[in-house]
Amino acid sequence: MNKDHISILYVEDEKGVRDCLTVILKYLSTSLYIAEDGMQGLHLYKQYHPDIVISDIKMPKMNGID
């Protein structure tokens, strides 16, 4: 798999969980965008239009479903 062709947006409000999964996701993509809450995630989604979005559901400001 060529990781240069897959962009991923990862949205997670818990720092420990976010840091652990970020290490793994970096092996899958060189275009990895990380957000700490739903509002930041929406901004990054509109800016980069990633191929894959991985999101927590329960977050402050805006949940992962919205």
C-alpha cells in the first residue's frame, strides 16, 4: 500500500488515546490531520477533504456524529 495516496483525519479529545493511535496512523499515511475536538475536526475536514475520517463520538463543543 502506498501511504502517500491516503489522507486521514483523526479526531479525538482524550490526549492519551490520541497520542497512541497517532503513532499507528503515521505508518498508514503521510497526510495525517489530527484534531482535539469536533470543531477543529470540521475545520480540518473542510480544509483538506481527507479520504478517511476517524472520530470519537463523545467530545466537547461538537460530537463526532455532527
